[in-house]
Amino acid sequence: MYECETCTEQFYDLEDCHDHMDHEDHWPECETCPKTFKTQRACNQHMNDTSHWAPTYECEVCDKSFRSEHARDQHVASLGHWRHYCKACARRFDSESNLKMHLDSKIHRGSNIVCPFCKVGYTTASGLCHHLETGSCPKATGLNHDSITRIIRERDPNGVITNKQLTYNQTTYEVNDNAWNGRSWECYLCHRTFVKHAGLTQHLNSPVHKQKGYHCPNRGCSKDFVSLAALFNHLESESCSFMRFETVQNHVGQVLTGKRLIAFG
């Protein structure tokens, strides 16, 4: 077998190997000058004689190191040795958080979080909570942000995830003609504009301008959240290292449909 001087490709015929190295520009190249060589040994001899060795470049994943950045990059590209790399999808990501988001997406997680009412599957607990809090479930028309918050507060007397509030008003807002600014329907709280009357109505009755009724169950984390979906999204991100992503998914059923008092941990 004949092996490429740069990557791990092997060939039964030397000519095929050379054709590959021509096509991929895989001929050993001096790390300082533009000379190329038929073998790595000849290249090394040249660099020894001329002191053309460049600083060492290490692979981000394995323990191999290379005399040139170009050689390191070719090695990484051929073997998928990127630091933030999904081997199953052969995709590289710019950061660890982007890779984690990909691994926690529907592609890898599926849709195993099932709505207890309409039986539609969701990838995450936060997705299911958003579905219910926005009143989008056709089989649970009485559920929305306000009704869910009220139910959870009743089951959370110890304030594990809910904030204590002096009063909790379940209010439905109606938009009148004063919200029309001559060009669009405008929210007087955040000044966001909407083309349709119904769009502003939905916005005002969404959790956007509600009080932050939830908090992270991690005592070392001080973050508060307007919606249950936002709380679950925070836990799923593992940003405060309170619990693993998989554990969060197991808790959503207990929080939404359980009969016992709410507990995390």
C-alpha cells in the first residue's frame, strides 16, 4: 500500500497515490520556502539542511503536532479533529455553546417530550412549556401563561421555583383605538409596533410584560424569569450547572402534571 504523505489515504498503486496528492495538493511542503518534495523524508532533510523548520502546531483534539499550520489544518480537515465538532453530522461549530445547542436539537434528541393534552412531541421541556403558555394547545384551550403560573404557585408553597408576590392578577388586555399611532398599532410599554390589531392584542396578553414570577431553583443563581419556558431554557443550557439537560427533561412532567409539591434536585 502507498500512503499519502499528508493525510491517511492509502492506495494500491503509486500512480494513484501521486494523482491524489496532485489533486489535493498533499505533497510535502517546506515550512518556510515554497519548495515541495515527493516524500516527507526528503522534505525533512531539506529543512534540516536549511534550518527551515517552523514552530510546532498542535492538533486541537489528538496529541499529534505539525511543523506547519497548513499541515495541521490538512490533518484536522481530513480527520474532523475540530475542537467543536459533531462527528455524526460531520459539522464544525464556532463555539462549544453552538455545538451543545446542535447536540440538544431535534436532529439528535428527537421529539420525545410529549404534550400531555394534544400528544404533539417536542424536543425540549422549554418547547413544551412555550406551547402551553402561549395558549397554542388545541386540547387545552384554558391553559396559558397566567393559568399555568397560578397552578404552579399553588403547588409550590415553599417557593422552589416561584417568586413570592403580594398579589397576582390574571388580567386580559383589550386594545382600543388609542393604540393606533396613524401608521400601526403601538404598545405603550415597549413601543413595539404591529400591523394588525390582533397582533398587538396577542403581544399585550403574552408573558412579555408580565412580572418575573419564576426563579432558578439553584440557590447560588440569582436569575429570575417571566415564564416557565424561560426557566426551563435556562436550566437546559446548564449555564449555572444545577442539573444536566436530560434531568431537566425528566422534571417537566412533574412540574406540569404532577400532583405532588414541586421539588428540584
